[in-house]
Amino acid sequence: MPLHRRAFVKVTGAALTLGVLPSGIRAAEVEKRKIGIIGSGNVGSAIGSVWVRHGHQVMFSSRTIENDRALAAKLGANARAGTPLEAAQFGEVLLFAVPYRALPELGETLRSALNGKVVIDACNPFPGRDGEVANEARRIGVGLMSAKLLPGARIVRAFNAIGAARMGRAHEEPGKVGMPIAGDDQAAIEIASQLIRDIGYEPVLIGGLEMGNYLMPGTPLAGERSPEEIRRIVATLHR
């Protein structure tokens, strides 16, 4: 059995124990959480804004704190702004939505705040933009590289191949569009899946972090697809 097939069976088997299936996580009341956004550009601001509206406490951070403060003021009491370190310390869950070239430095400067945190990795490596770290990520696998660059984090890859503009509107038709995700930590997968449902997507677990290379633009799983379509595509990847 190929390595990625064995890993998928392992993750899926453990998921069954938790009631977490590739077709979605069991229905449950979503706990309100403290979330740190590392990179509040188009993706981070779109996703974070929906989480705020769902009652989560969100701290936005980027290289331009003035923009984060303006966004937080617009969104109301559940939103705030801070530095990336403050956001990493604030959140029990973190969303990373930055150019991939920023991850090595962030992994070092935020190291003490990452340990044990659930990190939703929305970053994609583009060699033309991000340089050698992107080449290495594509060579060894994006999910595995992110885990290497963000030591101690419990990583779930998600939000990797759908346009940012759509992310802010998916809640208008919840569950219609699937969100392929990859991760190795079952508790982290469950937490991330609950938050993904808040955005309006139905999470579909495709396997462990070694499957992260399928969660990028230009792959068969890119774009908006129904959960059923995602599952059909994933079945062909595991043959």
C-alpha cells in the first residue's frame, strides 16, 4: 500500500473514533473561541470577519497595524488588533494567511507562542514569489514543510485554493461548497472543522499533512466544489 494511502487510512480510522469523517464532522454546537489572525490581508480579513460575526473573539495582525485597527473598529467588540506575537499569544486557534516566504521568520519569532496551538495553514508556496522555501515546500510536501517551519503547532491545512472574495460570502449558502482539509492531529481537525463550518464550508478530510500538496491552486482540488465532488476526486488520488 502506498505511503499516502496508508496515512489516509490511519487518519480516517482515527477520525471514525471521534466521529470525524472525510465527508464532514458530526454536528455540534460550536464553542466560541479566541482566534489570532497572522496576516490580515484579503484572506485573513475575509475569514476573520465572518468569525467575528459568529461571536468568536478575533485579533487581527499584519505588518500594518493601522489597517488592523481600522478593521477591528469596523467589526465591533469581538475584534481587536495587535502585533503577530500578540495575536499568536491571544489565540487558542491561529490562522496563518501570509506569503509562504514569511513562515521561516514567523516560526522563529512566534516559537514560544505556537506550542500546542491549533494552526489553520492557509499559506501557499509560489516559487516566483516566495523563492527557495517554496521550492523546498513543493519538494517535500507543503503540509510537512509548514509543520517544520512552525514547530509545536498542531497544523490543519485549509482555505488554500478558493478565492478570498468567495470566503466572505460562503456563509450565505452554508454547506453547499466543500473545503478539503489535511491534518494529523484529530482534535485539531475537529476544532478547525467547526470553525470552517462557521465560514460556510463543509470540511472534507483528505488525509494527513503529507497530502498538503493537493491543497493548492492548480491541483485537482482547487476551486469551488461540492463535498461529494471532493470525495470523488480524493478517491482517485488514493488509488
